[in-house]
Amino acid sequence: MSQTKPVYASFRSIGAYVPEKILSNADLEKMVDTTDEWIVKRTGIKERHIAAEDEYTSDMAAKACEMAIERSGIAKDEIDLILCATVTPDYFNMPSTACIISDKIGIRDVQAFDISAACSGFVYLLSIAKAFIESGMKKNVLIVGAEKFSSIVDYTDRGTCILFGDGAGAAMVSATSNKEEGIVDLHASADGSYADFLVTPAPGAIHPASQQVIDEGLNFVQMKGNETFKLAVKTLTKDVKEILAKNEINSDDIPHFIPHQANYRIIKAVGDALKMKEEQVVLTVGKYGNTSAASIPMAINDIWESGRLQTGELMLLDTFGGGLTWASALLPFAGKAINQ
């Protein structure tokens, strides 16, 4: 009796989209009591991209998905699952943004759904895609993190409006029998006791849509900045150390450390704790700000398009977000490099 070969989930391609409009720190100086110097010193952010009024999360996601599909070499009729991570869906609860995306890219009669894990969304999607593929249920999973964060930002709140931007990043995750191409390991976790650190209070079952919600600004994101910063550094560092130790990999062996792009100070603190060299750490926060679930795939796309990411090179992903959620992943890039 012949034995069935093991199946592994491989990261086949990357794509991203950012809106045309740029909101610079100089622009924000005219809107709230802040300065370019203060924003850069505290966050490392110089500008962020903002979607047009009639440009929605699904529009940005669809463009990133089309790019990831084309670069993967996989036909649309071979895709059997579409997953979207977002906290800024086109609609409050239904239909899912994944369903809207599938229609916009011309894929029908395929399972599609959203998840909500804030900034950890993309790595959470990787874990779901890996489970579906390695169980034999699916073969080609299209995943996308997309956010129109400007739709839930209060541009009179200087503590949050300086941080967030809009964009989307997508990837194709496919079945392979080659273990060398497969995702090495993935950790994902959560702790709801810190739910109030990052929250959009309304609309929801607790605060249904009402005039009071609008008057009190409960439809905007709220954040406990200092508390989130401290816990993020501690949690991210611990999680990465654990996944590296478990897989007996030294930080020196990681060509691309791709953390969630929330704040330069968090990234630097974690990178320093792991003794990462500057050239190992991928930084895009300066030009995109925090794009939540889109952050990591947008950063991967940047190094792919610049020719820095080569086939077979190991990526270490690390993220932390509202929930609170956090996740890390070790995986090789199994697609073609841009110069191939």
C-alpha cells in the first residue's frame, strides 16, 4: 500500500496596493496640535497613504489580490479559498469583505470569509491557510490584509490620527510536497483581558448605531498608547525568541525580519533585543504608517519589488494588535524573485 506524501503550505507570491493620496506630517500640523519633529521622533512615521472617499477596503484588496494572483502563476479557477483580514470592512457585519473581493476579481462559487484580528490579521490568515492546505481541504488559498483605517480615525485626536494609513497586501499560499518550500512554524495567540487597549467602541451590540455614538465619537478607534507600547515590546520579543529557539534558528540566520509596522521605536526595541542587524530589519513604517492587517504583506511586497527578497530566503514575521492578539511565523519565500 503506497503512502500518501505529506503536504505543506508554501508562500507563493506577494502583491500590494497603496492609495495615491499622501497625508504628510506637514499636513497633520495644519489639522492638530503636533509637529513633524515630534511625530518622527515618537513613531518614525513621515507620511501615510489615504484612500479616496469612493475607494473602499475591497477595492484596495482586489488590486493587491490581482497582483498576487498574476505573480503566482496560478489560474483563478484553481483558487479554492479567499480569506480577508480587516477591521475596516466595507459593511458593518455582512456581507463579508472577502465575498465582495471575490466578486470584484471574478471568482465565484468559492469559500470566502473575513477574520478580525487587527494588526495580527495577516499572520492569523497564514495560520488558517496552512491548516486548510495541510489537512488536504484546500490547495490554493488567496489571503489579503486590507484596511481603510482612515474611515475609523478621528482626525482631531492627535494621539491616533498620526499613526494610521490605508492600503492592502495579498499573498498566494499553495500546497507543495517539497518540505523545503513549506511554512516552517507559526505561533498565534490572544489575551482578551487587554481588550480595552485598542478598541473601536461602536457600532456593535454594546453600542448600537445612534446619535449618541456619533456625538461621542464612539465610531472612532481608541488606544491606550503607553500601555500598548510597553506590552507590544515585551510580547513581540518573547514570541520571536520562542519561535527561534523551538526551531533551533539563530537570529543571525534570518535575512528578513518583517515586524508589524506600527512604530519605529517598537521595531527598534524588539530588533535590538534580538540582536538583529539593521540590514535584517524591514522598515516601511516611515512611508506607510500603521496599516494594521495590511502592514506585513505591504512590507514583504516592498522588499520583493526592490529585489531584496530572493527565492528560498527565510522570513521572520512578528505582529501584535488589538484583541489583544499577537503572532509570529517562520517561512521561506517559495515564489519567484522579481529578477527571475
